[in-house]
Amino acid sequence: MTAARSASLPLYRDTYPAGTGGRRPPYVRRGKAIDAIRLIDWMVVGLLLLAIIATFTLSGGVLTNLKIHYLTPGGNFLEKLHPATYATFLASLLLLMRNGDPIGEINRTFSEAKLILFYLFCWIVLLVQMFVLDRPFTVIIDTFLTPVVLCLVFWRLTATQKRPLIRAVHLTILLNIVLGYYEYFSGHRLIPLTLGNVLVIGEWRSSALLGHPLTASGIVGGYLLALVLRPALCPPAFIRLPLIVFCLGSLMAFGGRTALMTVLAVIGFLTLLEGVRLLRGKRTSLLVAIAALCLLFVAAAAIFAALDLGIFDKMLLRFSSDKGSALARFATFNMLSHFDWHELILGPNPVRVNALQSQLGLNYGIENFWISCIVQFGLIHAVLLTLGLICFFVELLRRSSQAAWAIVLLILMIAASSVSFSSKNIQLAQFVILIVLLLPRERGHAIVPGGHAPRAQYSSPRA
């Protein structure tokens, strides 16, 4: 043994304990692996935080105003995908590489969510059609793929990791509500309302950073239902009740009739159900009863004062004069009669569809999700996509509290009465974020990355 090597051995043994033979001990390797996993975990959380902020603040209108060709012609391919999509897919990729076993991670993910596999099969069939017919395929990525990937990533997080994401949801939605009130009362729109290249002028309804008044009212309506149906989101009643009223009033500013009526119907049903329970002998404290009566009288006085001041006259006029919305919906159903069976089954020519839309006065879009799917993709793919969405929502509801049914009802109402998910947008991803983060199943199980059995919450592998 040389002198140089002999001199180096004591240093080696000082670095690692005796008995290791100069090799790196196992616990050192495991410690570094755990540190790397924790770093990846928080990188995933950071990317999801960016995805949530982008989802609720960077609408298609905002991106257009920023000169990004997201909805408008021109630009390069990178501009055609939403920033939230990039952040979501990067977070998903990091989770797959987290334990150095991406194939095993994919297997464990879908073994607990088999219905998602059928949805992805339907989506892939639709993607093949997009390539075969040489049509833009980025539409179905943001609209139908990003929500599913978001779910698969959210379901892998612990309660601690979800906490900053939930706060981001609250803050971004409340920011949009405040901006909605500002736009309504000031008459100044922060972001010009555009539908593609069409600039909409003379629209009084607020849109804030959510792109369109109907999108904004739908998201705020879903958030409002979450606050009503899951008090744990904001336990102090003296904060939650004013917050509910604050959100409910914003629906008048955003001007979405479908969202407003759906929310009022759900709240009315819950109130009636609670009244029946009280009549059947449900016990309640005297203080709660007095507070409820006081709030009822205060709410009635505030409503009459608002009506007397004419604050919400514009919204009330929407119910008596809808400026052609009913005629547009009638024209939507009438549009199908202009196609033959071959076009309806396989999907008509987009040029012919655009010409018919202009002729029938549907420049702002086809205001029904299923009819729009038939017109865009054909009857076969519309049925496949509907079946896939049913499977997706079944899996989503299985992992969520019963309150999520109310938001799904709202989604169905919006899909049947507006352009909604039939155009390129991230509205479905917004609803999915509300359900997964705000309305999780209380005693459900999460999948353990790197493990084989379900547990209450997953954590980093032990040393």
C-alpha cells in the first residue's frame, strides 16, 4: 500500500463510521434521497400554485389583451396552450419521476382510478380524429385533458401540501369578486371583453379576470355553493355568512342568470329541508334561532333597499329582456336541421359550420355543449366524449363529499345553456379545482406514492 493511500484512509474513516469499509453508509444515501423527494414535493406544490393562479386570473381575454395568441389566429404553437396546462403537466412529470419508477407510478395511479382510463381512451379517439381531419387539437388539451391531469396530481398530495393551494383558490376568487363589483359600479372594464377577434361593446356585465361574465358567474356560483354546503371552509359563522352574502351579490354584477337561479334553488332547497327538520323536532339553541331571525330581517331590508336604489335593475331586466339570448338558443337547436346524417355522424365541414353560424346569428358560439360537440366532432365522438365525462365525474364524486353534487348540477346547467366547455377554455379545470380542493371526502383514502396499499394520507418514504 502506498504512503499516499495510507495517509488517506484515516480521513476516509473519519468521514464514515468504522465498519463501512470506506463505503457510503445506507442511511446517508437514504437521507439524501428523502431530501430530494421533499424538494420535488414542494416543487410540485409550487407548480400547482402557479397553475391555480393562472387558471383563475389568466383567462383567454387576459391573454389576448397581453398580445398572446391563445384564442386569436397567428403566433406559434407554444401560445396555443394555457400557462396552467404547462404548470400542470410539469407537476405531473415531477411526480412520475419522484421515486425513480415512472411506470410503477403510472400503474399505481390508474389502479385506483380505473374510470379515468376509459375517459382517456375516449379523449385519445377524439385526438386521432383531430389529426385525421387536420383540425386544431389544442382545443381538447386545455378543455378536456388538463382537468383530468390536475385531478390525478391533486389526489397524490397530503393535506399539508394542499393548504397553500386552497388559500390560493380563496384569494383568487375573492379578487375576481372584488374586481367584478368595481367593474359593475364604475362602468370601467379592466380587460376588454372579446370573443376571439370579436370585441364586444356595450356589455354591462362584469367579467373581472375570468374572461366572460357567464364564466365568472359560474365559477363564483360554484365557490358560493362550496361555502354554503361545507361550513368547514370558513368555520366562524360571523365571517362565513357575510362572505356568502358578498358572493351572492356579485352574481348580480356578473349577470349570469343560470348560475344565479341554480344557486338560489340549492339554497332554497337546503332552507326548506332545514325547516322540515325543525318542524320534526330538531333541537337548536335559542341564540342560533335569534341570530337567524335577525339575519333574515337584515337580509330582507338590504334586498328591498337595493331594489329601491336600482342597484340591480340591469340584472332584473335580463329576465324580461334577454337581448336575443332565447332566440340564439332556439337557433342553436335549429342548426342541426341544416346538416344531413353523414355530416352529423362524422362531423360537418368547419367552413360550412362557420357560415351557418353567421347566417343564424350565432357569432358568439353555439350555446349548448352537446349540440356544439355534434357540430364540431360528430355524433359518434360526442357520445364517446359524454360517456368519458360521465366516468370522469363518477370518479371525481367518489373522492369528494356529497356537496360536490351541487357543483356538478351547476356544471350541467351551464353546459346546457351556454357555450361553456364546447369552446377552447379552462372552465372545466376551474370547476374541478373547486371540487377537488374545497370539497374532498372527509374520511376517504389517498394513494401512497411509492407504496402499494391505500392509506389515510401519504407521506415521504421513511428512512
